[in-house]
Amino acid sequence: MRARRQHGEALLYKLLETVEGDGFLMTWYERLPVPRIDPGAARDRTIPLQAAAITAETGYRVELYDTTVEHGIPSVWATGVGQDGDPGRPRMVCAAPPGPVWLRRRPCSAR
């Protein structure tokens, strides 16, 4: 587990890592449909601004997908899709939300 100030916080982050991995792998291996999330529909107005800033700075288009599975704990798969066709750059990069702050904000829902 990552070093955290409190044991409970470390357990929460480990649980969220497990949920994230479970959501991604379940959708991948089972070939489940993954609903796309529109960043512009987020209640937190900083999310579409962050997506636009990433695109402006890097040239990657931000796409978000809901990988929440049967346990119902929110899980989002974020991708950056390269648009410039430069063979020296990755075509796609992926990330996961930084932690519980996204859960508290409840950024948007694809369901």
C-alpha cells in the first residue's frame, strides 16, 4: 500500500485502486459496453475546463468512459487520443481519477 498519513486513508486508496482495476478488466475481458461520458455534462464546471486545457496544451482529445461494474462504485477510464498523426508520439494515453475527490464531486454520470 502507498504510504499515507493514516492507515484508513491507505486502505481507502487501495480499495479505489482495486475498484479501478476491476472496472477496467471486467469491461475489457467480458467485452462489456463502456458508456462514454461527456465532460461538458459534469456538474463540476472545472472538469470540461481541465479537458479543454489538456487538449490545448498536448493536442490529445480527452475522452471519458464509465467503467463502473456491478458493485456500483464509480470508476472512470480517461483516455487522451492523439490527433496529430505524429508517429513519434503515443496514439493514446490512459489515466484514472486521482482519488476520492472525484467521488465526492460526482463529476457526471453516463447512466
